[in-house]
Amino acid sequence: MKNKFNRLSLAVAIAAAAFASQAHAGGYQINEQSVSGQGYGHAGRSSNVNDASIVFGNPAGMSFLDRAQVTAGGTYLNVNSDIKNVQAQRTLDAGVAQGGAPMGVQVPIGDIPGGNEGDMVPGTLVPFAFYAQPVNERLAFGFGVYAPFGAKTDYENDFQGRYFGDYTEVTVISAQPTVSYRFNDQWAVGVGITYNRVDGELRRQLPTDPSFNPAGDIDSRVESDDDGWGYNIGVIYQPVPETTLGLTYRSKVDYTLTGDFRAYDPAGNVVLADDASLDLTTPETVNFSITQEMTDRLKLMAGASWVRWSRFDQILVTGSQGDTITQEIQDYSNAWAYSLGGEYQLNPQLALRAGITLDFTPTNNDRRSVRIPSDDRRIFSIGAGWSPTDDLTLDFAYSYLTERGTSVSQEREDLLASEATGGVPVGGATYSADYKNEAHGFGAQLTYRF
């Protein structure tokens, strides 16, 4: 039987890659917008005012700063992934396998050649920068640039799950001008407008014959981008000077991504080029935290965050003529994260921090993919802030993230088409594996006060 690569199969492959851009961003919200906050597990994100990074944590907090300051830094993430118990098989319609017409039932015909090295997430630096400028005792302005969402995975070229996704890179960058006003000693509010830019590149392979030889794969890629506007609102309440409560709301952001789709044969020739678009919404989040000063040196913090991941119900991808390429069900669930932390002022120059975070995944066992092989997380953090002068503070933090072991199980029946069936998809693939992920985060930050 002679098989051919066809436009229908490639369209589905590309659509799936575009779909994954939403799913992957959903699975990987970024928390690295403050190294001082990282040290205590971001437990006081909305209530603990340390430096200008409060522009992100809670816009209302700027009015509690006593002078202008700039905070800039980043966290380097080193992720390790272990893949075990892999089962990857080629499938073919039973009728076609016997040299006849399709019967609508696929049967395994052998293993997919390739490997499963793991460690597919490259080391990544997540930077940020903030500026806060008090105007008087009540009014303050600020500005921030940071990454609220993003992810990257890069499997080896012959990855056995390559027909479900082998490369993903999605980045959202936000710029946020902000204003805050303090009504009295107890109440303050803040508002930030966010301009957000999303860029993504995704790749997925498609076989050209039933042997699934990786040397003959078609490399389908999508690159897409868009921008959108959102807003943040924050409130801080101090019933007594020792107790601070903070509440922050970050809005959803709507995008319509337009993409440039290309598919390349093994010789590097373009075999298909088209345009497509999909709607993307990054979900709204709510964060509440409390900071309690126990003594002049010790303060404790607790926080909770809620993310409306249920917006990822289904993904509709349309082609250049407005036709539906694919409609995928994602079925994300709203998710919570909880954190506890503390800070101890050892002396006027040195503050020590520690915290723990429990972060629950929005994904589920039925829909989890090789692009998002993650589950519930526990994060342990330590940090320190050193102030050699009243104007300068250097913050450092380390976090260890460990995920609950999870599994991925996927199948597709639309990867191959036969000339004898007029291009009707007759062959596919299955992939299942157990994943265990962990990560190390190394953060450094500088704050200078004017």
C-alpha cells in the first residue's frame, strides 16, 4: 500500500499546535515577578510592601512606600523531567492493513521509533523591572514590565511523542502604568492598566508512511502573535499598624492570534503554507494575603490565589477562509494556590525569609498532553535581603519545586491517509508515559531608592 501526506492531515496537525499555545500558557502561569517575594513563597504578595515590585503584587501598596525607587531582577529556572513507562505505538485501519477499504477500527502495527530523554524544558531567565514614585503622602505613580504567562518545551528530534507536540515556546510580556491613592492610615487603593503582548512558536511532526521513520517526518510549525489590554485593581486595609490585608484582582485579557503556518518536508521544502486564527483569553486571577507583624523583627504572611482556568473550555481554530479547522475540548478547572511565609530582620542590614506554596493544577488526567505534563506542585523557598546602605537592597532567593508524579495518555487517528481511500485518514498513533518534574529557581534582585 502506498501512502501519502495530505492537506487534511496537515491542517489538523497545525490546528493542534495552535491549540496547544493556549493550553500550554494555561498550564504555566509565571509567578516570578519579585525575588523579595519569592523568598517567602509569595505568601504576602498583596499585603507585604518591601519594594517597587509591589506594582505587580498590589498596586495600592505603592502609596505605602516612603520614596521613589526602582526594582529590577530575575529568576533563573532549571527544570528537570523524568519520563518512564513509555508506550508509543503506530496504528492503522484494520481494513487498510489487510489491503482493503477502511473499516473504521484501528489496530496497532508496531512501536513508534524514537527516544524519551526527558529534561525537555531549557533553562530560562524570567526578568522583571518596576519603578514607583510617591508624589505626596497619599498619591503615587508607578510602572512595571514583567511576564505573567509563558512556557517552553523542546524535546529531542526523535521524541516518541513528537506527533502530539515536540516544541513549544509561548511568552506573554506585560507593561503596566499604575496609580495608587491612600485615603487614610487604614485604606489605600490602586489601579494599573496593562498592555500585553503574546508571541508563540509551536511545532509538531507528521509521519509520511506507516513506518513512522523520523527521518521522513513533516515538520509543521505555527508562529503567531497579538496584543491586548487588561487591568489590575488592588486594595490594602490596615485595621491596626501591625496587621495588613491585601486584595488584588487581575483581569482577563482577550487576544485574537493570527498565525503564519508552514510545513516542511525532510529536504526543507515548504509543502503547505496558510493563515489561521484563534481566540485566546488569559484568565483573571484574585489574590488575597495578610501580613502580621509579630514583633519588631518578625512578621508572618499567608496568602491564597484563585485563577479562573475554566475559561479553557474549548478552542476553535479557523482557517484563512473562515472555515473551521478543528474544535478541541480542553476542560480546564478553576485552580487555587495557598502559601505561608515569614521574614525575620536579623539586624538592620539583613533580613531572612522562608515560605511554602501549594499550587494545584488546572489540568486533568483525561486531557493532559506532552506539551503540559504537569500536576499539583509544592514549592519550598528561602531568601535574604541585604541592605548595605539605606538606599540599596540586594535580594536573593532559592526555590525548589516538586510536582506530583503524573501521566500522559494521548491518541490520534488522523495522521496518515491512503491514496486508495481518496485521502481519508486511516492511520494514527498512541503515546502514554509517566512524568515526574522538579525545578530549581535562583533569583536575584536590586532595589535602589532615590
